[in-house]
Amino acid sequence: MKLTKVEIKDFRGFPGPATYSFDLGDGKNLIVYGENGSGKSSLFRALVEFFNLDGDTKLFDSKGKLFADYKNIFSDPNLADGHVTVHFDDGKSPAVWSFSEARPLADARVNGTALRKGCLDYRALLRTNFVHGSGKVNLFDLVVKDLLAHYPVSVAGGTGEIGNLWQGVLGSKPSNHRGRNIEQVQQMCDLFNQAASPVWPDLAKKAEQILIAFPYSDVSLHLDFPGVDYDIKKREIIQAELNLEVKLNEQTIPEHQHFLNEARLSAIALSLYFAGLLISIPAAVPEAPEYPKLLVLDDVLIGLDMSNRMPVLKILQEHFADWQIILLTHDRVWYEIVRMQTEASKEWQYDKLYLKIPSNGFDMPVHRPHESGWPDFLKQARQHLTDNDERAAAVYARAAFEGKLQKYCDKNAIPVRYRSDPRQMDAQSFWEAVKKKLEDKEKLAIYQTSINEIETYRKIVLNPLSHANATTVTRPEIEGAIEAVENLEFDFS
């Protein structure tokens, strides 16, 4: 089972009355490029909260927020039909979390996906290393209350979850030391220690298996767990510790959070999170539906340069091949690299979010699926002309020209000069490749008129330098460039 569409209305950065729809096709992965403030983190939060198993319960003393708490503050205050809706590929009605209703956790598809989902943003990674001061890096709260809260463990001949077991320990803390109170809290501590202790070596081992994909095979991990206990004199639970120990070339690194560079720390953090997800997924039940496994990453690669980002794609391909992945990023170069690396597989969708500030001054996302491509850019160019914004129209006309050339090159397997930096793969590279292909096919003369027309407008409009000063480009020139791009048709057969 996979997700096929996510719809959002009047939630955080997505104001009503419009409904924003993210189409995942027949269950594909999705990468979304978004400008700062364009709504990508609101999409992330919508998925986090929709699949929040603890959203309507009292787990860890924090009650989840209602949908109304996430309503866009700038939309009509009387609007009460906001929703987050998730469609699945099982042919049944979608699951809906609406303004006036609780999360649809009674829906087995939602509950099943919630047990098999991981949603990470860059702030989550900070919790593994960067927020710790001097001394040991204690991951107990992170792992027990969040990462492995729903990890199934054996308890007294049955099964339970690590998070609930820890709640049992906290709940057994006696208000006084009369009767069997001390014995009961100690029993709960022992029960937790027995159930949880075998988990930590598995987590560290899986994290190391993932970590070797990065260029840091010299790093090893260990999780030290002394076991929780009850201190009678202090009247409190003590030793709630899961201390991360890091070795570099077999040498233990004291306070590694201050010694290792940011790339290594980010790689360790990602490896721990990924490992936690992989070991905590419930086993498939025979003859029961196989619920989606969902991984959502919101700008988690900020601390990594390109040489460290590429291994993440390899990790996703090797360890999360049967997961549905949603990547969100503000880095346009990374977006294009992921697109080029994955487009041949036909397993990904590519969307973009832009920030629009209408006349009322309130931010509004503009969502553009990748499939709209160059025709949509031409549409935007014409709209900007209508709005008397010639400079923006020229920018969109050039984007349409580049997009159309890229489509030609991709569809007809036209070789383009390689550039290590994707930003240097400009219109000139694709235009020269297209003309070379026409020349090889002895069709250059057939399209010479169209080529000459494009060459003329490339000097005036379809040129990045022409956009620096709006007075250098006239409205008729932009209109001509738009028509030239639209009429550009080549047959390479």
C-alpha cells in the first residue's frame, strides 16, 4: 500500500480557501524544492501531525494540538473547513483530518502508517549531538520518548512498547515509602531494563552499517546504558541515561560533539535516526494489508556538503527501497541533482513551491508540479506581461526556453556537455547540443528560420544578463520571444 495524494487546506502556511494538492501518482516518491517561507515546512508538519499516534492521547504529559491550532492565521477566521487529507492506493475513500474532527487514527491505514513512519527535520538532528554541552551525550529522552517510543519489546511473557514501559516506570514513582511502594517502583525499573537493554546494541550496530555509506568508515559507535534505578534517599528515578560513545580509528573521543566536524556529526545523527526507523518497523502480519512505510526529510542535509549528500541517496536506495520517501529542500542545486539521479527510474515526482505576496501583503505558497514544465513557464511569462512586469516575464520566458531544450535533449538522448556544477548546465549548453543533433541529422537547414528567430531573441530576451535592467527589454520583444519559444518544434527522427 502507498500514498497517492496529500491535500492541505488552511493549515499553517497553506491558507484557505484554496486546497493544495501534492500528487504522488501511483505511490511514487516526491522531492519538493521550496523557497524560504513557501510552505515546505508546513507540508512536513502536516504529515507529522496527521500520522501522530500520540496526537490525541496523554503520552509523556503532552497532549497533541487540534487541527484548529494549526489554522492559517491570515485566512478568513470564519473558515472552518480546513483539512489534511491523505489518499491511499487501495481504492477506498481517503483519510481526513478536518478542522472539527480528531485525527483519523481509528483508520487502520493511518494507524499502520504511523507505526511505520519517520519524519526528520534539521532540528531533530541537533538533538543527537549539537545541543549537548560538556560531558556525555545522553540520548535517553530522544530514543525512549521519540525515536523508539513505539518499539515492540518482550515484557513478562507478552509484548509492550518502550515508551509505555518508561511511562510505567515514571508512574510507579511512589508518593511515600509505605508498604510495597518501593518494591513496585524497583520492579518497574527492572522490567524496563530487561526489556530495553537488548535493543541498544541492535541500534548501534544498524547505525554503523548505515554510517559506512559516508566517507567515515573510521567511526564506530557504542550506546552505554547503566540501567534505570530508584534512589530511595533522593526519592527519584536515576540513571535515565543512554550515552553515545564515539570512536575514531579505534580511539575513544571524549566529548565528541566538540571534537568532530559538522559533517561527521550530521552523518552520525542521520545514521542513528535511520537505524531507529529500520529496527522499529513492526513485522508484517500474514494475510493483513502491508501498510505504507513513510520517510519524510525536511532539509536534514543542511550541514553536509555535496560529497556527503550523495551517500544519502545511496542509503535511501539500499536501506529504504521499499519505503515511500518525501524530500523537502530549499537548495535548488540539490533538487536538480536528485532529479537527474532519479528521473530514469520513473519512481519520483518533482514539485516546486514558491512564495507569493499578494496585494494584501500576506505570504501565500504557489505550488507547481514538475510536469507542468515549460508550458507553465510560458503561461507565467504571459501573466507577468499582463501585470506589466516585463522583467519577470523575461525571466519566465528564458526558463521556458531552457525547459523546452532540456525536454528535447532528454527525450531524444541528445548528449550535452557535462558540467560538474549543475548550475553551469545553462541554455547555451542545451542549445548547442540541439543544433549539433540537427546538423548530424542534416536537418539544420529545415529549421534555420526558427533557429535564427531564437538566436535573435537570445541576444535580447532569452539571456540572463538582459534581466538586470528592465529598460533594456521592451514589451514587443518579450512577446516575440514567448512566441518563438512556443513555436519551437524539432523532429529528430
